[in-house]
Amino acid sequence: MEIRTIDSFLNYYQRTRKITNQVIQVIPPDKLDWSYKPGKFTLGDLVRHIAAIERNLFAEVILGNKSVYRGCGKNLADGYDHVISFFNEMHQQSIQIYKSLSDRDLQKEIKTLDGKLTTVANFLRALIVHEIHHRGVMCIYLNLINVTTPPVIGLSESQVIEFSK
């Protein structure tokens, strides 16, 4: 995806977030602290991570600031309702920052966390890829605990096969 306008980015990103929200909605509240293995992200960590990276790394770097990401632990939000509120609040703050960008701003060069130069547009694309990656991880986690996840493009595989007959 090539990002040419801030409006096209926002529309695409909001559709991406809608799917992420659908996955988050099926997380059983009593499994928020579940992980497949000690020392790995929990489902709650994954939700907090998407939120904290979006706001504290991507939005800050786009503004020309240093990243202020400090992890995704329970210190950010603990308990299902607080985690969902944190997720939504960080997204709203980030969207306000992204909305302040002009189409011209998309071509500005910025330094990534590791010091590489890229454009704002490419950095925003990385934000989307990052979210999709962690959403996929959440789907795997949920499947491991026998929770059915929503189809990403609107149809399950069995429905695709049926419609393909």
C-alpha cells in the first residue's frame, strides 16, 4: 500500500483497527492474563502493546520527538475494562496527531528508532503492518484456548470454499 494522502491512510487504518477491535472483543475477560508460555506476552500485553506502540512510538516519532514507549505491562492498565479503555484512548490520541498531518507531511523524512531515515508515509505503513502482525498473534493465542476468532476479510475459509464451488 502506498500512502499518498492522509485521508487515504486514515480510512485504511480505521478499517484495520475495526478488524483488530473485532478480535479483541472475543478475548474472554478471564483470559486477559493468559499466555502460552511464561515470559511471553499475555493477551492483555498484546492489546496494551499495540496501543502503547501506536501512541508512544509511532505518533511521537512522527511529531519529531523521541519514542517514550516503556513496555506493555499492567502498570499501563490492569483489568479488562481498563485495558480496553487504554487501547481506545491511545488510539484516539494518535488519530488526532495523524489528522494534524498534511499530505505534504507524508513525504517528510524522519529517523526511525534505530536511526534510519524513512518518510512519514513509510513509517505509517509500518504502523499498520505492526498492528496486523500482533492481531495475528492474538488470533493464534485465542485459537489455542479454543476461542473462535472473526474472519479477517469477512468470510471464513469454509465459506470461501463454498462460494468457490
